[in-house]
Amino acid sequence: MRVRFAPSPTGYVHVGNVRTALFNYLLARQRGGLFLLRIEDTDVERSRKSYEEGLIEDMKWLGVKWEEGPDIGGPLGPYRQSERSELYREYVDLLLEKKMAYHCFCTPETLEREREEALAKGETPRYSGRCRNLTPEEVQERLDRGEESAVRFKMPDDKDFHYSDLVRGDLLFDLSLFGDFVILRSNGQPAYNYAVVIDDHLMGVTDVIRGEDHISNTPKQIKLYEAFGWTPPRFGHLALVLGQDGSPLSKRHGATSLNQFRALGYLPEALVNYLALLGWAPPEGEEILSWEELIRLFDISKVSKSGATFDYQKLNWINRKHLSQLPSEQVLSLALPFLEEAEYIEKGRKLSPDEQKWLVQAVEIVKANLVTLADLPKELELFFQYRPDEALLPELREEAVSPLWNFLEEKFSGDSPITAQEFISFLQEAKGKGIKGKALFHPLRVILTGCGSGVELDKLINLLGAPEAFNLGLKRRPLLLKERIQEAKGRAGR
């Protein structure tokens, strides 16, 4: 088995196309086949090298690896259509020799007029074939005069043409409605339906899994295969990825490109997991799946024929699950770019062992709250600043809290930072003095965090009272226990 992903570098890769690539990749890995990357860059005006480079980088980040492609080469290259022009011309000439294609001299104005006339009659627009029966002498005379021409394929007009689709089963077409189609444009560029046949055949592609927007192209391509005497690949067409309103997923629904999801802090394995579930469901019903499980369970014949709705909340849930399964050390490592952006850490600076240890402890405390890696800077703010809920400050002024304030003043009046062990000893002594229960823990939570609920106090105390917390070289300095007490005291007017 040989399958391919063949994007055009005319923009950032859309997650709908990424899902198509993923299904091809899973199929190849499952059946011991090869996965190819081919760049379809014949649209000279819109294709950009930067888009190709970004696509390759983003797909590698996702974890999709190809055995042949423009960046690594292979035995059946080149793998960019812009580098295959001679091949396309060679096979066009072959079709012309076999009288299966012909030169078309119709101008855009003539073709537009034909289209409008067909629509006015309520007919499906198709090429009239006006250049189909020109004699060889007439063709040569017009070429010698320098008239521009495209080359059209003589499309058979079978009334009942069908093929078996891997996803949709048997599909039937009336080819008389298609008309002869362009395979080589007047500017020398190959048309999509032609180039893809040449490339897929010469690259040995056995299975073509792509979007349903290509269903109407398939009869044209199969007829081209037959004209050359080649065996067509197996075709499967996936339903489109839709937004919540039922229209094709687009920018107005939210993030749509792979680089956007990457920048938002989604994990590649979570995105792969979610995209695999768009139009397919594992037989065991489990929704959190690893690469290995996806490769084992995926079944192209069980892919839905209906459009799959992209649910951002479901993606968030899956990403959260994958994040929760990662060691805190790995979460920190992956989130470093976001911490640099938020100026917790100097860009490119290597963390010291103490900084690494302390930040891993901080991540461990807040990891359960993370939806994406980009959430980490906001979740860490708790340890770097004191922003109390103003509605809770009156509690710190109540007479019942005075014993706690007095004892805090008595125990921690010096200038030295408070260690975790010292604070734990303080709690034990406070209980011995009768300061306990609601008179101790709720006001203490407000004093240390500014909130009425949230992080476990013992974890906060151990983090902010850890010896390594006192001398961190981070760009932002954590707000330690003593500073929090002083800040709360000032806010409460004690």
C-alpha cells in the first residue's frame, strides 16, 4: 500500500486537510504501507515556499512522518509538481497522439458565453466541444499563427458510469454531463485532474483518501487512467469538517489551521486523537487514544458519510485529559515558550536545577486546571502576585480573626523569609493556642491566596516556603509567604 498527502502551499494547512492526512497515515501504518508527501504547487501566483516550509514543520510537530517527500527525497520524485513539468508535457503529447485529447483555442469570453447560454436554458454548463473536430491541418495552422491553446481530454459520455468508493460504497455518474475538460492550460500549467493522475500513477499510489469535494473529479481521473491503460487506485472520500452552524469549518468559527492550534498550546497527540474521532468512532467506545491505539483500531470502512462537526469544547476536554497524563516535568518543558512569552523566564535562558525543581512543583499544583499549555502562565500567577477578592477582605477585619493576626505578628516579625517548616510549626502552635477550625484555615487561605477556595494550603506553603524559592533567578519573582502576610495585612487595614 502507498498513500499520499498532497496539499497546495497556498496558505496554512487547514485541520480538515490534516484529518485527511491523518486517515491516510493511519491506514498506511496499519497495513504496513508507505506514506508520501507531495506538494501541489502549480498555482504559481498563490503558492509560497514559506507555506510549504510551515506545512512540513507543522506536520512533523503533529507526529506524522512520511517515507518520501520534497524534504527527504525518494525513488519516485521529484515531489513538487512545479518540478515535474516535463513529465506532464510528455503524457499530454501521448494523449494527443492517441487522439484522446485535442487543442482547444476557445477564448475565456467564448467559454463564458457558452456557460451563460446553458444556464439560461436550465442546463448544466459543459464544454460544447467546438474544437473537438478540428482537422490536424486546422490545428497546425492556428498554432503556427501563434494562437494560444489549451489541451482538452475527450471525455467519454457513458450514461451509467460507477465505481466503488472505500467510504461511500457504489457511486453512479452520467458522464454525458461532464464534457471534455482541460488537462493542460494555455500557459503550459497542468490542470489538477490531469497532474494528480500522472503523479499518483508514477508514484505508485494505491489508495487515494481525500475530501468529498473531489467526488466529481473521480470519474474524470478514472477515465484518464483508462486512457493510458493504467489501473486506477482505490478511492475513498471523506465528508467535510463542519462548524457548529453546519457550514464548512472556517475562520469565523475559530482556529482552523494547524499552526493556530499549535500556537494556542494544544498537544499534538491530543489534536491527533480529536481529529481521528471526527467522523469515526472506535469500536470499544474509548475516546482518549494513543497513536498506537489509533493505528490498531482505525477502520476506513467505518468512517461516516455525514459531515463531522468540529467541537472546540470536545477538543479542549481531550487536550485536558492528555495534559493530565503527562509528567509535570514534561508539561513544564513543553510550556516554556509560553512562560517566556509571559516573561516569567528570559527567552533562551537555561533553568538552574533549583528553578527547574521549583517550577515543576508549581506545575504539579495547577496542572489539573490546564486546558492547554498556554494556560500555564495565568495559572502560575497565583504564586507570583497577591490579588485578593475584595469581597473577602472584610473577613480579615473581623474581631474573631484578631488572635490569628496577633500570633502571625508574634511569630514572624523578623526580616527573614518564612520556610515551609516554620509555617507548619506555626500552624501546630496556633492550634495549641485555641486558634483552629474556621478561625484559622479560612482566614489563612484569604491571607495567603486572596481567595476563598482553590489550591491546597499545604502545597502552597511547601512551594513558597521551599529553600529554592528564596533565590530563584527567574524574570518574575514569586511572592513568598511573609510578603503575602504583609500584603494581606495592608489590604485589610490591620
